[in-house]
Amino acid sequence: MRPSKRAPDEMRAVSIERGFSKHAEGSCLIKFGDTHVLCTASLEERVPPWLRGAGKGWVTAEYGMLPRSTGSRMRREASSGKQSGRTQEIQRLIGRSLRAVVDMEALGERQISLDCDVIQADGGTRTASITGAYIALKECLDWMQARSMVGGNVLKDNVAAISCGIYEGTPVLDLDYDEDSEAETDANFVMTGSGGIVEIQGTAEADPFTEEQFSELMRLAKKGIKELVDLQNLSA
Amino acid sequence: MRPSKRAPDEMRAVSIERGFSKHAEGSCLIKFGDTHVLCTASLEERVPPWLRGAGKGWVTAEYGMLPRSTGSRMRREASSGKQSGRTQEIQRLIGRSLRAVVDMEALGERQISLDCDVIQADGGTRTASITGAYIALKECLDWMQARSMVGGNVLKDNVAAISCGIYEGTPVLDLDYDEDSEAETDANFVMTGSGGIVEIQGTAEADPFTEEQFSELMRLAKKGIKELVDLQNLSA
Amino acid sequence: MRPSKRAPDEMRAVSIERGFSKHAEGSCLIKFGDTHVLCTASLEERVPPWLRGAGKGWVTAEYGMLPRSTGSRMRREASSGKQSGRTQEIQRLIGRSLRAVVDMEALGERQISLDCDVIQADGGTRTASITGAYIALKECLDWMQARSMVGGNVLKDNVAAISCGIYEGTPVLDLDYDEDSEAETDANFVMTGSGGIVEIQGTAEADPFTEEQFSELMRLAKKGIKELVDLQNLSA
Amino acid sequence: MRPSKRAPDEMRAVSIERGFSKHAEGSCLIKFGDTHVLCTASLEERVPPWLRGAGKGWVTAEYGMLPRSTGSRMRREASSGKQSGRTQEIQRLIGRSLRAVVDMEALGERQISLDCDVIQADGGTRTASITGAYIALKECLDWMQARSMVGGNVLKDNVAAISCGIYEGTPVLDLDYDEDSEAETDANFVMTGSGGIVEIQGTAEADPFTEEQFSELMRLAKKGIKELVDLQNLSA
Amino acid sequence: MRPSKRAPDEMRAVSIERGFSKHAEGSCLIKFGDTHVLCTASLEERVPPWLRGAGKGWVTAEYGMLPRSTGSRMRREASSGKQSGRTQEIQRLIGRSLRAVVDMEALGERQISLDCDVIQADGGTRTASITGAYIALKECLDWMQARSMVGGNVLKDNVAAISCGIYEGTPVLDLDYDEDSEAETDANFVMTGSGGIVEIQGTAEADPFTEEQFSELMRLAKKGIKELVDLQNLSA
Amino acid sequence: MRPSKRAPDEMRAVSIERGFSKHAEGSCLIKFGDTHVLCTASLEERVPPWLRGAGKGWVTAEYGMLPRSTGSRMRREASSGKQSGRTQEIQRLIGRSLRAVVDMEALGERQISLDCDVIQADGGTRTASITGAYIALKECLDWMQARSMVGGNVLKDNVAAISCGIYEGTPVLDLDYDEDSEAETDANFVMTGSGGIVEIQGTAEADPFTEEQFSELMRLAKKGIKELVDLQNLSA
């Protein structure tokens, strides 16, 4: 029995509130249960120096947690003067995941910055960030299309992400914080709407895991991501 | 005529959503029109080194803006590796303002950290932060009192803050961003529930101002702060 | 009775030694009693990036304290790797104060940097800095005028600053360190030669203060600033 | 045909030179073809603050590249003042991988720091680092056992790592730099001597990949890691 | 002919103003011509961690230049967030030089920090700093002796420093900025009152120099340091 | 008797392994006994901003120690976020030393960066770095000459460096770590192949030294540098 009382293949309630920000070209507040992430997309008419003149755009991401988004207060990264290794790892993952579904030539020489800020954390912040960043990015591209800045072909597919883990020997979907802290294995999957795999990360927290266990985690992930993609499309 | 169509002495709609955070000992989401600030209070059973053994507590504050809380995206301070002078100035002001109404002996050797994070900005973020931080602090002290950690005498009074300015020659209350950008003079007032002044900051943006103009700004501020204090007490 | 034995409305002995630096385009050593600040003005034929091509100049300021300018040695900010919040707050105040009396179009596309370095501190370093920076700036503009780089119309007025406070219940002018440490309220005023107010900052250190008390502080400030402006003009 | 002319399941020549450092408690120079990494293990009789008194030890890792280990010179991280996101990601991976095979109670309250410094890079530096760090760690534990500081039960298993990728549509083992730059998919596998999986990271560089492709990469990885573990044991 | 019109073995006018700072335990303003350095000594009743319990004291030094101490304004090191290599090199030299004449056992477990801040620069700031720091240190030790904290045996000898160089083929003593910029060779000498050598640094700016040239520079240095030591003793 | 059993004027075994790096335009691994330094030269077709358009090139150097190159592990500078004063002092010395033998006009508008990374330390790392950097620089210039980028006249002379010291009262050549830790005086000499002096640094570690002692150290240094220059030329 999971602490959350959910069935092994049952996700938390997921909701997406679009157009959350008055200023951003695209935004949403995404909730995976008690994990709440504000995702915004900001358009800039410039690209990083190494892309100038290449006729291609860029998509990048930053991630942050509010100091008291967690059970005990964390030190503010702006105050400590640097982003932790974990923060950098997550924002690199978000950026790679979204770039996998963007046609950079169709975007043109522009950069879209995705900011994923965790308002409240209860496990799965990086997967919620990727799933919500897709919505913010799509809103931004719709905004651009409405202004004839791009065509309708910049996004090649949906992209969404979910975590799975082995909790007391059982593979389960969408870990919350209590489950994640106790899980023997933790894995994150990023997939497209058509089922392609963009990123897999699996880590043994205690004992190593087997290929069979990993396959079962992937099966769960595919189920979860299908549900997330349906929700993304419904919310649009 | 103000861009906001408000009367010179009319504040924006202000709302306070208490208990916004699942984790923090006290929290609220405060809105002054389109300015939205999440305020949390975090209790820690330790004090800064220079207060150890003094039998007194401490209240401190940190302030941040989400990168796309503003009209154009700002650089993330955690990424640039330092807090701007403006950020430091504001968080020092918030801390001083709240400490003015706390009995540190009654608090005991503990620290309460107030985090004010701007989710969306439209002028007046520092005054919204102070007004909301009071609510988060009060919730935190109520939480402590319910656990018999403190008595009911830690808070000596309410504290709230409001901005005023001279817009096209007319003193007006509670500037939004459009008004603030054009104001000739900008002033922030922090006052207690019983009308005492905690902090005054007045700055000439263009031409110097006169003592008479400043008195008129203070009159407006007193009106606004009275309304805010009433709202604080109603929301409790 | 003040620790300094001065009457409530009596300033410390103030002196200005002009042309203190061999290299700078303008400079002075200003002394408010035992508070000694070296102010220099440095002309650069460039403006910040956001002003390029606008046909306007800029005035900026930096502030520092020598490590042993104070009673006990402070850590050197260059060694700790960052400027404190207090330092940034003060240098922003100095910059704003001086810009209030400069006609940026008449200055042309150039930047003048004002460095205020505290050689010895005994309270009131920020107000001495502003008062002395005016002299350094004026010397620099005279130097430029002598070389036909600008006309005589860049400076619109004098600017000077003074602190006031409530010490043992009595409003007093120009606090030294011993008085400042014990004051219940501390306020800084920046005004022009013609009596306009550029900046007001008032802070309750212990109990809140009243509007009447604040008016009395302003009255003292006006008296002090008049004396400082007279001295600035005499020293020219 | 791979640029390296190797068969799809053929690793580069791998060599391990043990005891490379005069000073370190354990060390080796590991070569995967032209990728050369110096791995050292340093014993310290202290643990991180959060482990003090817990009766357990800790293993941590740091990673660096010499500025001209690569085709064009990289900026020295000590000079730029921070470690890149990539560096932090890799050193976190190395640390997790090694901790997976260490019995922290049997180690006792001590920390072993593994430094992996890339002398020359030609792809696969993180997997070479993990494979070599195991040797350095084992040497260090042997050194401690020879001094009766620990028993022979601290290491629970071997651990080694290898990269795989899809190059021109074909899954291949152990990518060198030329292959890695062109690969459509890149995956890193960390496994134990007994075949358990410690960490999986798979990334689509261009188009998403399928579960079948990923299974083939894992099959290659198991073959490669078996060879690396045999080599580790032979070199001992 | 030197730009300064001085004879090859002629120093600039040197003056020492003792007791310059109201707060420091020892201080002086030392002038070598237009080079002016404020030197303070600050006593702290603690030693660096690696000396605790060793029954010995420590002497350390920090060096800084005011931003406009030079012909064109330099960036403030506190603002740029780090001390330059040059600054660190000089403050390490000052510390080593002074430690050479201090009996650390006689000092006891205390640290004296010497701050050398260049108010105005015209060449030779490091040698003026060492020569002046000796005076500040001596004043501090006299202050301590007057309070029976130490005996009269802490200082083992005087220490002073001077620069020499080869200017247009001629060895000359005590270079000012104009001479230093054009010198073919630049050397700094630190010596004790009894003629022992504490530090020698000689650098070829253009062509290498010969042993004979270096001997001539040393001869000049001995003459100059003798004059400085006499002045130190006279000023006491 | 020296701990190393060497005669007072006897150097350690010195070896130079040229072409050590696959990627760099020039490189060597130089060993002075157990001190091993990897030196690489990297060519870049750009110069520092202050040299642009001057028709001249530049040579610069960086220095680093691997964390466990020493007897006890040092903190990694990339992790601590800054280079120590010692590191900066050494890399400035290496750069100056090599620039002394380069004709910058003949090099043309290009920069060569010399990286000296200490793989293993046993005293004398800075002198080994300079001696090895000469080889890397020469290899780089040969590589450029083979591509007709420069003529054969860029290097004006050899340059090499050695340390000397006074150990138990006896002047000795080429101190290893054990000797260096106990030496009363420590001096580093940088000289050209034709015997010109480029840099001299002598420091009294305990008591001051005399001019006679210093002359004896220089005599030893000249002997040692002659041997190093012969070895440089043989290894070419």
C-alpha cells in the first residue's frame, strides 16, 4: 500500500491553469497533487552568440524553488550566490526535453526562455516542470503565430514527463515526496506524444535494480505520459 | 486622470489569501491589483550568532522576483550569482519593518524568516510584501501559540505599508507600474495599526519636492494604511 | 544633554579640503567632526550601454569604508568578494542625490563616477559623502568647462545632506556615532540649495515615531543643510 | 562503418595503470583509447556535518578537465570562478555510482574523496572516471585494511560504466568523440559486477528513440561492463 | 636625466605622519613623494585556526587602492567581486616582510592585521606600504606594551623596502610612476635595520639583466633603506 | 647532508616527454624528480582587447594543481570558486618569464596560452612549470612555422628556472619538498640560455640572509639553469 493510497499505476490529480501570468507570452500553473510549478515562456528577439546568423532559434530553461516550497526552508540560491548542482542538472534536463520537439529553423533566430519555478513541492518537480513548460511554450508559439511571426509547424510533437519508482518492492507511478524518500529506485521518463523516448534517467537509491524492474517502470511511464499528453491537448 | 482611472486617494483592490502554503508555519498570497506576492514565515529554533544566549529572538526577511514577474524577463538572481542592490535594499526594509512590531524577548531564542516572492509585478511590490509578511508572521505566531511555544504578546501592533506619489502634479495613493514610471516623486510609508511611523522613504524622481507636497503624501498614506490594517484584521 | 555636548540644533565642525587628489578631475576631503570622507569625481567619455546614442550623460557613485575606519576592524569587501547590502544602499542613494541636480543633456554623452571612501568613520558617513560628492562633481564640471567641454549650466543647484535623530526624546541635528547608536529614530535628508527635497529616509530604531516628531526633524535638517550649502559655496 | 573502424559491439583498448600517484591512498590512470583520466582516492578522518555521530562514512567525487584536454582550449573553471552545470552533473553521477557499492557502516566515520581529472579527452570521460574511480577506491580500502582500519567487507561489488549510442542508425558500444558528436542517441550505463543496474541515462540528441533501440543499447552496455569488470579484477 | 630630475641615488621626499587614525591601535600616513599610503594596525585577540593553541601570534596584511588613486579610474575590487592577482601578490609580500621581524612567541596568541590603503599612487606603493606598515605595527605594539599585554621584545628589528630600476641604462633609486613605466628592469628590496635581506624581487621588463646590474641595484637599495630606517626611528 | 642525499649543487633527475598531448599545438610532461607538470601550449587567433590592432601577439599562462597532487588533499580551486593568491602569483610569474624570450611582433596578432598543471608535487612546481612551458611554447611555434604562419625568429632565446635555498646553513640547488619545508631561505631564478636574468625572487623564511649568501645561491642557479637549457635543447 502506497502512503498516498493510490494504486501502483495511478497518478496524482493533475491540473493545468493556462494563461496564469499577465506578462509572459505563454504561461501555466501546473499541479501534480501538492506539487505546484509556475511555468512561463519569454520570447526574446536574439539568440546565444554561438547561434548568431545560423538562421535557427533556441529554447532554454531555468528552474528554481522558492525557499519555503519545501518542508523545511532551503537557503535561497540568489542569496548563497550560486545554483546547486541539482538545480543546474534539472534545468539542463528541461531545456533538452523541450528542444527535442521544436523545429529550430521554423522558429527563426529567436530564443524562448522557459522559467519553471516551484511554488510548492511534494515530489516530481522536474517532471511537472517539463509537462508544464510544454504548455507555456505552446502558448508562446500560438501568440507568435497570431502575430504571423511563425507558422504552425514549430512544435513537432507534445512532450511530457513522469517519475516512477520501486516502493517497497513494487513499481509505482508518479512518486510523491513521502514515496520518493523511501523508494529503492527512482526513474524519470521524458516522452513525446507519439511515444518516442526523449530522456531516461534511472537511479538506484539503495540496491541496484534489474532490467526487468526497469522495463516495468517504463511500462508505467508510458501509461502516465499518455494521460499527461491527453490532458495537455485538452487544456489547449 | 490616473491611467488606472482611480481617484487620487483610491487604492487598488487588495486581497489576502491566507494559509496559501502547505509547508510554511505561516503564509499568504497578497494581491494589490495585478501585483501578487507570496509571503511565507519559516520558524527556526536558532538565532544568528551575535544573538546567541541573549534570550531574544530575531525576524529577518528575503525578497525575490520571479524572472518573468515583470513585463520583460529579468535575469534570475540565482543565475547571475548575486542579489541586486535593489533586492537587498527591499529585503532590509521588510525585515526592519516587521521587527518594529515584534517583542523579541517574548519570541524567545528563535528566528522567523519571512520570504516575500513576487509572482507578478505591477508596482508596489515592497509595500505589498510588508503588508503580506505581517499576515504570514501572525499566522506563524498563532501556530506557535497553539503549541504553547509563545504567549499572545509577541506582536505589539499591526504593520502595513503603502506607496504614494505625485503624478502629473497630483498626489495619488498606491501607484501601479504605469503611474510609478511617470511619477515625479515616489514615497513609501510603513506605519503601525495605531498610527506610529516605522519608516518613511521619499525620493524625487525628477524635480525636488516641497514639504507641503510631502505632507499631502503622508496624509494619503495614513488613509491607505488604515484600510490595509482593517483588511489585515478582517482576514485573520 | 548630548554625548557630544552640542546643542540640539548644532552641527559638528565641518570642513572641506578641495583638490585633495592629484589625479582626479574633481576631489575633496570632507570632515564632519571625526568622520572623514575622500570624494573624487572621474570623467569617462562613455555612458552605460542603455544610454548610448541618447545624447545624455550619467552620474554614478560608489561608496566604501576602509577596513579600520571604524572602531573595530571590518572585513574588507574586496576580500569577502561582495559589497554588503548597506554599501549598495548608500551608493545608490549618493548617485540618486547627485543626479537630481545635474542636467544630463547639458553634460553630454559622458559619465562621471563619484567615489566616496570613508577614511575615518564617526557617524553620518552617507550624508558627508553626498555633501562632499557635490564639491567633487562641481570641480570636475569646472575642469570640463575650462576645457570648453561643457557650458556652465550642467549643475542646476547645490545638493547636500544631513542626518537627524531623536536622542533621549529630543530631536537633534547631525548625529555622531555615539548618538546614532542610542537614537530612537534616525533620519537622513537630502535637499537642494533652494530648499527642495530630494530624498527623505526616516527609520524608527525602537518605537515608532509621530508625524510631529518627523516635522521637527525636518526643521532641523533644513537648518543644517542651509549651513552646508553656504559652506559648499564658500569653499568654491 | 564507425569512424573508429570498430565493430558495433567493440570497445576501445582499455588500460589501467594502478598506483599512479605517489601521495594518494589509492590511484590509477585509466585509458579508454585516447581518453585518459587520473583517478585518486583521498582518505579523510571526518564526515560531512549532516553525518556526524551517525557511525557511517561517506564517499564523494569531484571531476575536472584540464583546459587543453580537449580539441580546443576550454576556460579553466578555477579561473571562471565556478564549475559548469555539466561538471557538477558528472561529479554527482560519479559519487552516486561509487556509493552504490560501499557499505557505509563498515567504512566507519570517514570520508573518501574521489578526484577524477581528465588529462586527455576523446569521449566517454564520465564512464572512464567511474570505472577508474572504482580502482582508486579499492586501492584506498586495501591500504586501510592493511592498517587494520577497516575489514574486507566495505566494498559490496565492483562498479563500472560505459556509454552506448545510435550512430547512423546502428547501436554501438563505447563512443569516441567523433562518434559521440554525430550520434542520434547517447546513453550511459553504470552497473555492478553482478549485473545490477546502478544508473541509466539515455538522451535523444536528435529524434526520439524507441524502447527497442534502448533495449539494444542496454544489451551492448552489459557486454561492455562485463569486460570492464574483468579488467578491473585482473588489474587488482 | 631622470624625469624627476633626481640624482640616480636620490630618493623622493619621504614623510611619516604617525597616529593618523582615531580608531586603530597603530597607524600612519606615509608619503613617498606623490605616493600616499594609509597604514593601520588592528589588534584581534584570536589567531587563524591552524595556529590555535600553539602559543604563538600572527601578523597578516591586506592592500588596496582607492579607485581614483591612479591616473585613470580603476574598477573597485569590492565591486568586481575579487582581488586582482597583483593585489594578492602585494599583500602576501607585505605580510611576509613584517613577519620577518616579529617574535611570534613574544606576541602571544593574537593577530595583528595591517591594512595598507593607497590614497594616491605615483609608483612604489608596495614599498611605501611595507615601510609604513612597520610604523603602524610598532605603534600597535607600543600600545600593547603600555597596557602590559606584551613586553618590549616583540619587534626584533626595523624593516623597510625600496624599489630600484634601470632607467635608460642607468641604475636608479626609488622609481616614480613615470620612471617605472619606462624602466628596463624593476626590483624591490626588503631589508632589516641591521642590513639583513628579507625579500628580493627583480624583474626584467624588456631585455634580461646581468648579475652586475643587479649588484648595483642592490647597492642603491641598501643606501635607500638605510635612510628609511633612520626616518622610521626618528619619527618614533 | 640533504634529506635527498644529493650534493649541494646537484639537481634532481630531470626528464622531458615531448608531444604528451594529442590535442595541443605544443606540450610536454616535465619531471623534476617526483614533481611532474603537464605543460600545454594553445594557439588562439585573437589577442586581448587592449592589444587589438597593435600588430603584436601575446603569451599568457595559467597554473593549477590537481587536488591530490600533494601529500594531503587540497580543496579544488574550481570548487572553492577562486584561485588562491599563490596560484595567481605563480601564473603571473610563468607568463612574464616566457614573454621575456618572445618577439611579439614576429608572433603576429595571436595569443598562445600556456597551461601548467601539476600532476604530482614534490617542491619546485613553479620552476618546473617555466622550464616545461618553454618546450610547449617551442613546439607550438614549430607547429606554426611548419604551416608558414610564423618565421623561425619568434623565440629569442631559451628560458628556464630553478630554485635554490639555504638548508641547515648550506646553499643547495633544486629543493624538493622536504628540503623546502625546512629551508631558511628560498629563492627562484629565471634565466635565459645566454645567461641573462629574467626574474629573481628571494625570500627569508626565518632569519634574513646576507648579500654573500644570495650571491652563492645565484652561482648555484646559474649552474642548474645551464643544465636545464642543455636538456631543453637536447630534447628538441
